[in-house]
Amino acid sequence: MTPSATYRLQLQPDFPFSAAEDAVPYLATLGVSHLHLSPVLEAVPGSRHGYDVVDHGRVRAELGGEEGLRRLARTAREHGLGLVLDIVPNHMAADPRHNHALREVLREGPGSPYAHWFDIDWAAGDGRILLPVLAGRLGEEIGGLRVDGEVLRYGEQEFPLRAGTAGLGLPELLDAQHYRLCWWRLARTELNYRRFFTISELIGVRVEDPEVFAATHAKILELVRDGTVEGLRIDHPDGLADPAAYLERLSEASGGAWTVVEKILTGPEPLPAGWAVAGTTGYDALHRIDGLFVDPLGAAELLGHYRESASPAGDRGGYWKATVRRAAYRVVTHELAAETALLTRLASRVCAGDPALRDHAPWALHTAVRELLVRVPVYRPYVTAGGPRTESAGAALDATAVSEAKAVFTVREEASAVDVVRELALGRLGPGGDRAAFCDRFAQTASALRAKSVEDTAYYRYVPLISANEVGGDPGQPAVAPEDFHAFCTRLARDWPATGTALTTHDTKRSADVRAAVAVLSECPGQWSRLVAELARTAPAAAPDPQLAWQAWQTAFGCVGFPAGEQAARLEPALLKAVRESGLFTSWTEPDPGYERAVSDFVAAGPAAATGPVRALLEGFAGTLAPQVRANVLGAALVQLTMPGVPDLYQGTERAYLALVDPDNRRPFRRPSPDTPSGTPSDEKEALTVAALRLRRERPGVFGESGTYAPLSASGPAARHCVAFCRSGEVVTAVTRLSLQLARAGGWRGTELTLPDDGVWRDLLAPGREFSGGTAAVAELFAERPVALLSRVVPEGTAGPG
């Protein structure tokens, strides 16, 4: 069953199945059709997210176990709701204490029946798997190791002992194991198992193996087949060896259950047409919706003010593409050094085994791997070794990338290593063995590199307009023209009508309402620049660097509505995370305590100040822009809820919702007070959300897979400020964009919106208001609020579609 709308709940020990069950009656009144649950399988004890699975065969006990999940499903069904589950096929927790499969591999080595579950390069570790778990070098930590029966303990961690080794002396015992305990810093260069991105605590799983797929999906498929679960959300498909084959197998096994994938599409990149899914989780829609409310000329001016104020180096935050490229080099040569070393070994073995490819030096192959990886413009190519050549895969490593990669070589003949690596990466040197392994691992490494260099580094270095720095976005071109938005929606309605759409997720760096506020700054770049200068003069503590200051003040402006007393507790962790991710002055692995203290002092005294002149300046400026922020918040919400696709609402976002990057956005869900009368909206955003969701539920034919999408045109001097579209000839959405510029230009001034025909249209957001005659004066349409949701009035005795 295709949902009409989903509602994401973040399950955790503080919000288990029983708490979700208590929220069901309220959620049912909103008008969603399905609850979208974060991962539910057994995870590391205490995990607050569930993506660190340790046992695919059990529903997590800390959440209430399988009975708790089934009880939640029954209660949801009684209220007309189904369940959608978030599943994690790519990785598990690398925790042998709780991960039985990994524990057996460590105990039995390559001969373990579970050894094929994981991508382990045994040869690179001299027959042992590297475990980077020690706080220091082995010589410094050996005193903290102790044998306890058949396990080796280190703090709270424990590792199984190889049979017959428990009685050995400690040095001999360590050398006798199928694993090597080592200093955590060695993971960067010596790790010999595939992990999730650069997180060594998460080990990759080989679900391309049919046996591994069956073992890791049995419980999920049981829940789907017996009707407990009706849909699936697939986490990080780009980490898989062959996403297309995995999704085809999953679709067959689940009976074609509605499935969306967390696929990050870059720019115009399309979702592969052959994937057996309904679409993405919605980051592509998020980028287009946000971009509608960004002024391109103002964003360009804001960029100039940012460069003048923050003075970033061109490749460290000054220019977007240069910043991405430098970040990519940093990640590929440091955080992903072990992964590039593996690719070099695989390429070297392929060349050594083929006389036609011999005599490429390992250093040349390594250079070619590095230079091509940093030039992949999307997350990864989709190709299998020996498989068909696809245009999209070739575009991922095009002639320009090859030419640029070769240019780093001094000797032209040595640059031919680039051609070998490209052909291997695109699967053109044949199937099987190291050729197939290289093709798979190049794609997997490319996706990790893209995520770490763009999402987790460049987004925190290039910060002229932080609302644009969201997964799937393009900070270098933050604005989306209405015609481009309409073209995108037209493609969705035609090709992926049941795809997911989103505005806020558990992974967004800022909630939609925070981004909507910050986007207004693109309409007043000069005012914002002057305010930043005044704030710098007023704040009692100076920022340790001007890039941080620019980002921190925008963050504070976007979160000016935080409840009193919460500013410091919520802004400081988010901004400390930002400077650690950027890696310019401090980082997670090489922290600078002095710099971080300066960050904390500055944030507490300035952006997070609860009272005083700084707070007064921020609140005063925010007050003058409140109508524009309101227009952006309501406009984005209504567009998402009525455009093609299945909208996913993140917990709490039906109301005003301000949140920053995790863990701030993953706090336990709180439903409205029980004292609030049932069905009473807490604010106008909730009233809008309820009206749109109930309309979707009542009119599935209008918004479903057979529904149509048609842009509507406004005419008049302010036409560019009105974005409108019609769904299936029955429902019209109209929103205001760039409302500050609109006000400065004198308002709507006779601008009219052409409606689909001469029928009568009722505004569902303003009872009693109707429009007829084929056109509507936009000033009248938006008289009460900057958005309108019109439904065709069906004459009595007739029935409309859906």
C-alpha cells in the first residue's frame, strides 16, 4: 500500500514502542497514513539511533521487543495507520560483545561460517583483522588487558579468544588471535575491513551474498509478510556493492512493498530508472523547495559580504567548488587512506596478472585512484564488473576527469595508469576476482568520500548562507527558479509519483523552520552584513575566527525562537560540532582545546546570550523580518505537503519546530499537551498541515500515483513572487516567495493568478473564502496569510475524482 503521508518517530530507550503507541491517537488526527519508525532491530545497548545493529533476528528489547512492536502495529491499525520501517542493510556495529556474527569471526578467523558476512582483507592484515580499539599504543595499554575465561577484556570491551589460547602468556596470546588489537589512530591507514564512511565502529555487511541477505532480512521480511509492516526506508544504499541487485531482491522478497531509498542525488542526477523502488527519501525535493525561497541576486551579494567579513581562503570556504575539491583531497589522503590503499592493492594485482596491463607502478596506480576519486561529481557510479556500459556511469568519470587526473603526472607515459583505473572502476576490464572487487570498492569508497568531504566538511567551511548547506543541496547555487521547480515536479509526477519528500529529517543539519528563517537573509544581504558588524562590536567575547562568527550569528538568528534558557545548551554543541567537522582549526581526532574553549566562550557570551544588548539586537532584527520568515515557513510546508510524492513529516514539525544538527534534532518526541482539546491546532502551521494531510487522505486520486501536476501562471508586476500549481485539476496550491522584496516593491499591485477554469474554488485554510471566474487577485488570495490551498467545489449530485 502506498502511503498518503508518513510521520517519522525517532525510537530510543527514552521513547520506546509504548510511547509511540501512546502517541498514535494524536498522530491519527493529523491525517498521516503511516508511522515511519527509526531502526527497530537489536542495537548496541543504549543506542539513541539504532543504526548500530548487532542482531538482525531480534526486535530491540530496549524498545519493547517484538511484542511491543506488534502491539504498536495493532494500535496503529485500529486508528487507520500502517508502519514503515527504516532498515540498515549496509553495516552493523563492530562490537563483538553484542554482535554474534563478528564475535564468531574473531574467534574462528577466515574459517568461520560468518567470515563471508564482512568485507575483510585478511591478506592485508597478515591473516588477522585489525581492531582499532585501544586508547593508546599497545605497549601503553597492555596493562589494561586481562584474560577472563575464554575472553580478553579491555575496559568494558571484550573479545573472544581463539580456541586453545587462553592459557598462553599475554604477548603470545595476543599474537595467536585472528585479530590484532591496536591504537585507534591506526584505523586511518591500516584498517582492513569495510566500514560505514570513516566510522570504524560500524562494519560493512556483504548483503550481495544471498545467504547473508537471507540471514539479515528474515525478521524484517517476516514483519512485512504478516502485515505488521507495510513499507521500508533503506538507509545508505550507496554503501552496497550492487544497489540495483539488492533492491530487486528486496522487492521480490517483500512482495513489492512500498520502498524508498536514502539516495542523495547531486544536481540534475536522476535516480537510476531500473531500481525497484518507489523513489528517494526526499532530499532532492528538500533542495528544490528550499531553493524557491532564496533570492539568487541577494545570495550572490551575501557571498560578497561573507568573503569581505570572514576573509576565507578560496579553497577553505571562499569558493564552493575549490572548497569541495580541497576537502576531498583531505579526506581521501587521510580519513580514507586505508580504503585507497586497498584499491591500489587490487589494481596492482589485476595489472600483475595480465601481461597487457603490467608495469604500472603501485605509486602511479595509487595516484590515479586518488585523482579519479576526488573528481567523481556524484556519490558513485552504478555499474558492475563486466556488466553493460551505462551512460550515467561513464559520466561519473568523464573525459574531463581523466584529463585533469593525468595532468598531475610529470611523465606522460606514467599517466596511462589513470586509464587503467578508470576502466576498472567502470567495470570494463571484465568480471570476477579482483576486477569485480575493485569495481565494487571504488564505488563504495566514492560514496564515502563524497559524504565526508561535502556533507561533513565543505558544508561547514563554505558558510555564506547556511540554509543552503543541507544534504542534497548545492551551496554554490542555492536558489531554485520557479520554472526549475515546476520541471522537477513534472518529472516526479511522471517518473516517481510515489517517491518520498522531506523538509526535516533526523540527519538535517538545521530544521526546515531554521532554514526558512535564514533564507530570508538572501533578501537583505546588506542589512545582515551591517548587523554582523554591529554584533561583533557589541559582543563581550570575540570569535576565535571570522568564519565561525558568520556561521554562528546566522545560527543564532535562525534559532532566535528557542525557549528561554535553552540557547546555550543547544547552540554551543552544534557550533562545536561545526568547527570539528570543518577541520580548519580543530577536529574530532586532533582537537585544539584552547580554540574550542574560545568557541564556547564566544558562543555563550554572544550568539547564545539569553539577555543583554546582543540578544536585543538579534531579537529586534528578527522581529522586523517575522512576516517574511512566516511566509517561508508556511510556503515550504504547504509545497511539500501537496507536490508530487509522499510527504514525510519529522516528529514535531507539524508545528513550529526549531532544531539543529543531531543530537539536538533527535530528542524524544513530545506530543501536544493532553489538555489541548482533540483536533485543536497549536499554531497556524499545524492548522495548515492538518488541512493538507486530511485532504490527501480524503482525495487519494488527486495526490496519488495517477494524479497529475500542472504549473499555474500569475500575471502582473509581482508575478515572480507567486508560485502555484494544480493537482489533478482539483486542488490548487499557491505560496508567496521572496516576500521581503515583494513588500519593498509595493506589494502585489494587481497581480492575478490564473485558475484552472471558471469553477468555484474554496480556500481550505480560510473557511468561507471562495474564488471563481478563472482568475484570482493575488492580494485577495493572500489577504489573511501568505499561502492558499484551494479545492474545487463539487456541485451537489456530482462526484469529483479521488
